[in-house]
Amino acid sequence: MTVVGGRAVMENGMISVDRWAIGSQAYFLTHLHADHTQGLSPSWRRGPLFCSRVSAKLFPSKFPGFDLSLLRVVDIGRWHSLSIASPSSDSASTVHFLAVDAYHCPVMYLFRGEFGYMLYTGDFRWEAMSDRALIGRAMLLNALKDVNLDYLYLDNTYCNPAYAFPSREVAAKQIVNIIESHPKHDIVIAIDSLGKENLLAYISRVLNIKIWVWPERLQTMHLLGFHDIFTTKTSLTRVRAIPRYSFSIETLEGLNRMRPTIGIMPSGLPWVAKNDKGNNHPLGPPVIDPNIFKKYHQYIYTVPYSDHSCFSELKDFVKLLKPVDIKGIVTSAPSYTNPLYFFGHLCGTKQTSQALHQKNETLRSGGSKLHKKGVKKLQHTGARASRVSILRRVRRGAKVSDTDSTLV
Ligand SMILES: [Zn+2]
């Protein structure tokens, strides 16, 4: 991202977050999920790459042969600074940045510079009452006291009232209940190549059982500091964590031809709250089903264990920080809507916010009088709705420049 005086400081040569194309002076990685590393490869050498200590540890196994001298470790909770050239004025400019725990896999970044204050959440879960979120909250409030947050790049994966789900603690208990209620079954749990480690550790601890993972995942677990919980020996446990891409009805049917097996899919994605008429309604008040896990198929349960914030958490987050402007970082999110549609009225005001306010009003009024740009965005997202499950993980990141006046 490039920011100066206006909003997008991410274009034309300053810094990029989770984007790896040529043209920036410094690159920031929030975490190593594949949708944030598109364009990164072992041969990538475009500049210094700032990342958390955890990401730095995982880098050699994710990108064997990567030039590790490019990595700059950013410690959580401490301001760092970076001197870069301003493409518009040819003068040097200092960007300060603070990494905050995103309670997902590593971090979000708060940037401070001549462009103002800008927060890039990456993917994050804002469970406001958890200890880690309380620490993050204190860090952000302390850094932003007496100043405006000018730009918020928000994880809008579930930015719609239809997405309502409980805390991960509640969802994890449900998963344990499902496992305990199937004492004679094998269990397979779908996970990605990174993330959900705390869920698996919780299951292991409560049930006093080891958990099988595939060999590369075991290596990742060891790098993350989990040494005694996981195994690659199937004979040691009936609970296996398998790659999400291999988790399907066909897989479960195949496994059940050999042994009784159930599958558990921990994800926020299937969880659309129903309105009081029982219809899925993206704009209606959400009603959370008290029976939070669902039997999706004869052999499959889905449980709303999500590492992304649900709508009410996003709303709390915006209310707390009162950014002047918001940009969703996932343009292909399920039921994508510009976050300003829901949160524009919670935004703070500063300089150019007259125009912003106008834009929010027209967006909220139903669309007929939208600015050209707003119309384009809404139509664009509507057209993509049917493809979201394929696309939702491939478009993230931002680039900030001091000359670009549109967010990318
Ligand atoms: Zn992620």
C-alpha cells in the first residue's frame, strides 16, 4: 500500500502488504496462508520482506531456497521504522509500523507516516473478551489515542449480518462433544496447511489423545512449538487432521467402507444466520441457532469454528477504532459488500469526509444514485457471488503509494 495525504499510499512505490508484484520499496507479510502469498516464490527478491517471528520460522519450509537475508522480523507490540523514498517528491520519508496479534496466524500492521495512520488487519478474529484480543486492543488504543485512524483495511471475509457464529472456545467444545459422542468412530477433521493448531491442541488436551497429521504438517507443528501432541502414526489415535482439499463426501464414504468414520469441518463459511422468518437474509437481524453444529451429511458435521471475525465482531472493531475510511481486503468474500455500507455511519470524520459521507449515504439509500465508482463496485461484486467459494482465498493484499487516490 502507498499512502500520502490521501488514502492509498500503497501504489507506485512505497510499501505493499500481502502483495508481491514489482514496484514497492518494502513488503509486509501478515501471515503465510496461501491467499496472502500469491506471487511469492523461492526466487522472489524484490525487496526487504517484513514478517512476524513465526512466519520467519516457517519460511524455509514454505519456500525452500528463499533468500532468507531478505526477511526482517517484526516483533509484536514494538514500533519499528523504515526510511523510504517518496516517489512524488523524491524526498525521504519515514514509515513507522507496529505489529499487533491478529489472533489468526500472526499479525496485523498499524502504519504511521506522512499519510496518517493506517491499519491493515490481514485476516483476524476479534473475540473481544479473550486475553490475546485484550492485549491487542490495549496496543491499538494506546497507539491511536488522540489521533484518527485514517484508513482501515479490514478482513471483510464475513462482513455481512448473515454471518453470526460463536467464539472459538464454544465451537471447540462442540467439536469435543461430537467426538465423545462417537466413541467407536474414527474422526477426521479438515484443516489447512497452517492454522487451527490451538483447536487441535485443545482436543488433544481435553480427550487426552494424540492427533494424526500428515508429515509436512507435523514439521510445521514442530516449528510452531507443538512437540508432543501430534503424530504421523495412525495406530496411535483415532483422530486425524487431514488437508481440507481432501475432505469430501466421497472421502468420507470411502473411509466408511473400511471403518465407521465421521468428518468434522471447522469453518465459519457454512454459517449463515437465519432471520426470524427462517430465511437466509443478508440484511435481516441474525438469529443464531442454539444448536450450533450441524449434520451436513450422514458422515459430516460442520462446526462454526472460525479464524475470521464474524459480523458483530467486525462491527465492534470498527466502533472501537472509528476509522475515517474503510476498505475490505477481500474483494471476493462471500456475499461481498463494501464495508462502508454497513459501517460507514460508525466512521470517524476528518478532512475529506464530507465526500465520504455522501458516498455512504448513497450506498445506503439503495444504489440508484450511487457515484459511478460505487455502482461499479456493487455490480461487480454481485456478479461474482456464485464464484466466491472458489475465489475467496485468492485476492488479498494492498499496495500503498503516495500518489494514487484510489484504493486497490
Ligand atoms: Zn488466513
